[in-house]
Amino acid sequence: MTKCSVSKEIEFDAGHRVPNHASKCRNPHGHRYRVRVVCVGSIIEVIGASDQGMLIDFGNLKVLMQDRIHDVLDHGFIVWESDEELLQCFWEKADWKVIAFPYIPTAENIAIWCWEQLEDLIKAHWRGNLELMRIDVWETPTSQASYEGIRNGAALPNP
């Protein structure tokens, strides 16, 4: 079996704030986020299969990312579920797209959240040949965070 890695990127627009931040990120603002999903696995060697020579069709990976990340977060406002001050403001606008987030919505925590949305789906890929390797999240064109989940039996620090 030949091992290889593939990656796919999507973008979405969303607002957030970092409530405890000592600088301007404490204020509500938005970004054009870019998310890269990197998978590793064995290349399909089934002769005549439509995915022969691939790990996964890039289109199939994109569908997972669109469904579980883009469509959930795009043009919404990501609010930490413990940010009562901001949540109170948003609940008054019931028709706004507000995503109550289990962590402060930093790029690092968005990467962890994306991992949680995709890990089981990628493991369950119908060929059984894929593993999620890394999630990269760009908050700006020059600011990026990565998450690699559990490696060697040890989890990376929780948010």
C-alpha cells in the first residue's frame, strides 16, 4: 500500500470576538476565514475503480467540509457560549445567524472545532483508508493556526 496525503481548502465569512482580549479583538468584528483539511492514507489500488490512484475524490472531501464547516459558520457570528454580554445582544435579534460556540472563537479553537466536526466522518470514509491529519485555519491572509488532534496516544491541550 502506498501512503499519501491530500488537502482541500474552503473559505467562509464570519464574525466573532475574543471577550477577554486586551486589544481590539475584544470588539465584535469579522474575517474571511480559510480552512485547510489535510488527510493521510493509502492510495486506492482497486483496478478499474473510479477512485483508483486516489485517497478520496477532492469533490467528496469538499462536500464534507461545506456541509460541516462552511454551511454552519458562513455569514454567521460565532459567539462563545459563556459570552453572556454578547449573547444577550444577539438573542434580541432572533433572525440573525448566531453560532453558540463551546470555546472562545479564536483561530486555534476554530481549528479544534473543525477537527471535531470532521474526524469521525473522515474515519468512516467508505474505503476505510483515510485519517484526518491536520486542520489549518487562516483568520487573515498572514495569520494561521493548526490542530493535529491526538498523536501517539496524547491529546493536544484542550481550549
